[in-house]
Amino acid sequence: MARNQDILGEHQKAAEIFENALEEYKAAAQNIPNFAEFYLEYAAYMRAWSEIERAKSAHKNEDYATAMKYYEKTTNLLKPLKLWRYLSSNFLAWALLEQAEDLSRKEKSIESIEAFNKAAQFFTEAQEAFEEEIGKTKVLDEKEKAIELSKASLRRKDYCLARANVEQARIHDKQGDYEKSAEKYDLAAAAFETIMEVSDSRTERKEIEPIAYMCRAWQKMKMADGRDMPEFYREASELFLKARELSTKDRTSLLASGNNALCKALEFATQFEETRNQEDFTKAKQFLVSATSYYLKAGFENTSQWTGATEILLDAYYYLSIAEVEIDPEHRTKSYLISEKCLERAAALYETAGYTGKRDEVLQTLKKVKEKREFTLSLGGLLAAPTDASSTSIMSVPSLTVEEPVGFSKFEGAFVEANLIVHQREVVFGENLLMEVHLVNVGKDTAFLIKIDDIIPEGFDLIEKPAKGTVMNGFLSLKGKKLAALEAEEMKLAFKPRKKGVFVFKPKIQYMNEAGEYKSCELEQATVTVKQMGIRGWLRGPG
């Protein structure tokens, strides 16, 4: 039920049902006390999955800080478990990934880069843990899932490193180093494109593809900002359109639309600087208005204020260009005054939007105008795209699509679990060694017990066995004894050592299911030391 709710995206409901499963496993531990450890391990696994579902719910709501805390709880729950501890590094990596995304959205790029790099390191460790598990586990669904997760871990490591490059690109952008910013976006885009090529998950490819296009678009936009080349703005606008088509989020789609319009505006603005063509100026203004509208709808108020300021700055440049060629002193002065008013208003809007660097550039230009000096205004230098246009808050962060609870297929048929209870780890030569084998069929179908292999190590004689058991060639035949679903069985055995030394008991139970398929259950080995009787024992005698 919990897995079905997970598939439907009802993560809170799934979490509640996993909690119900937890209570059922606890009840099973009480009902079959000899196998309490086995059932309590599954109970802890259910609690871990309840936390995972809550993490997935928080992630879905873009509450990455809360998702991080749930994944940290998951890691701590899995670490002590024998069956599932190999998963702990994977969920620790997810906790760090969620933390990195949260820091990114808080504009803490340096801290975010550090967290992304740590997450990449733990995904590498997770991949190594999965590879080790592949070689150990014999349960088919667990092996298949470990193989799938091993491949996914490598992709997730690459995702984290790519995201670190995106954060570094944004840092360079804020510093005005557009060339380095473009280089980092190029590296990130290439990594995302590679992830798409190698991924077997349709959902994962769908999440990554718009990110790859956005990074390519940001790369072109920064190349254009650094070189004042309208063709790069044109390429960027086309890439933003592609990202908009692929996006599944309204906010991402609106930002991509805003960036598309912005790039179109910057394309025509840079052309206007060269051509002084009125049509280029009009189109630049129209696209800036359109970009402002999209940014407001997407919730990027600062970016919308930036475009508003840039629109007024474009007006200032227009009137300055008129003033430069105007012959009549009165008309020229009037054009300068209008330009000054536009520059003052643009500077105020840039300051409100938080772009103090851009404000200072505009104020410097305003000073030159007021002093009526000769100057050459480079519009391209003033019209570089805002850093918020590359906001990571709209990126579709990959979700937990590969992980799912495994290890339950074993319960569908007959599945025998067994414990070996050794009453003495050291025995004196001549004394008897007592041992018990506890069995339970934890599956849904009947099991037929065939034999116990390697139950009698060399150097021991079996002197007490189950009534229906027969010793044959070193193994104990159980003659197809029937063990129904959830039925338990205890077998008591006694051995007499024939020589001194250290002996290892590692029995294996062979059984058959209702379909006639042979299965086995290996018990945890036990080491027994047989010692020489001391002098006081000899004086006292064996009795």
C-alpha cells in the first residue's frame, strides 16, 4: 500500500502506511521472539522509509532544508542495520544535495559549492557500497536494485559537480567576469547533456533536459554580455524558448520566457547602438516591456525592476544620441535634460532592485552629462543581463526516482530464516557441546525442509538429533519436513568432540517450495574451541 501511494506521489500517505507496516513488524517480533532481531530490522527499515517519504514530500514542495533533515534521519536509522546499512551513504549524499540546493536558493553560492562537492563525494562512496552489495546479495530484487542504484550514483555525482559549476558561473557573473561565467555554464551544460545520454530513467531525462538548455542559454547570454555581439543574444533567446517548451514548472517557463524576451531586447539594443535605427530601438523597448511582465508573473520582482530601469536607460541613450547630433542649442539642451531625468530614474530603480554596481555606472554617466563634457556612451557595457536572469530557484531539482523499498519479494513464496544458538563457545575435551537451530518460514507459502549441510564438523560426533532427522554423509536429513507460513521450529542437537582445537560451525539449510524449487538458508557461523581438561578436572573426574 505504501509503495502504491509513493507511485501516486502521495508521499505523506505513504509515510503513514510505512509507519503502520513498522507496527506490524514489531508485532511479528513479539509473536516469534526467536526471530525478533530479524523482524525488528525490517521495522527499522519501515521507519527509514517513512522518513524518506516525508523527505520526498518536502522536496516536491521545494522545501529543501526540511528534506535534508529527513534524509539525515534516514541515514542514522540505516547505519546500525545489518541488511540495509549499505544504503546509508546514499541518503547522506541526498541530504547534502538538498542542503546544497537550499543554499543555492538563498544566494549562498560559495557554501552551496562546498555542499555540492561533498554530496558528489558521498555519491561516489554510495556507488562503491552498491557495487559491494551486488557481489554479496543473492536476493534478485535487491541485486537488481543495487545495480540500478550503482549507475544512478555516478549520474548523481556528475549532477552535483555540474551544479557546482552553475554556482561558480553565477559568482563570476556577479563579479562581471562574463568570459569565465560562460566557461562554467558550458561545463555544466555539457555534464547535464551527458547525464541525459546515459540515463535509463525517462523521468530523470525529463527533469535534466530543461536544465541543460537553460545552462546553454545562460552560456550564450554571458558570451553576449562580454562581447556585445547581438547574434549570441539571438542564440540564447532560441535556447530559452526550447527550455520553456520542455519545462514542467510554470515558474521555470515564465523565467525562460522572460529571459527570451530580455535577450531579444538586448539583441536589438546592441544593434541600435551600431545602426541608430529607430525600428531597432522600438523593438528593444517592446521586448523589455514583455520581459518585465514575465519576470513579475514568475515572482522575480528585482529582475522586473532591472528591466524597468534598463528600459528607462535605453530612453536616456536615445535622447543622448539625439543631443549629440542636434545643431540647435535649445533642442540639444532639452534632450540632455530629458536624458538626465531618465538616468536619475534608472539609477534609482537599479538601487531598489539591488544592482548597486549598475546604479554606480549610470550615476557616472549622469555626472558626465551634467558637466556637459564630451563622452562616448557604450550602451552594450550598460546593458549586460542581470544575475537574477540565471536564478537557480527555477531549476527542476532531480527527485528520488530510482530508490524504492526492496527485500520483500522473499516473502512472496516460501522463505526460511534460521538462527544457530551455541550454548558454549569453549568446551573441555570429553564434555558435550549443546546447540540449537531455530527456523521460521517467513514467507507466504509452505516450505519443505530437506537437510542441513555442514552441521557436523570434522572432529565431532553428533550424539543427539531431532527425532525425525537422519544423519547421512555428514549432513542431517530432515526428510521433507513441512513448515507452513509463519510456522517456527526448534531443533536441539548435542555433539561430543573427538579432538582438541578450534572448530567452525557454518550449517546451511536446504529446503524446497511448493513449486518444487530448491532454496537454501545459510546460518551465521559459530566458532567453538575445544580445550584440554586441566589437572583439577582430571582429579575431579568427568562426572
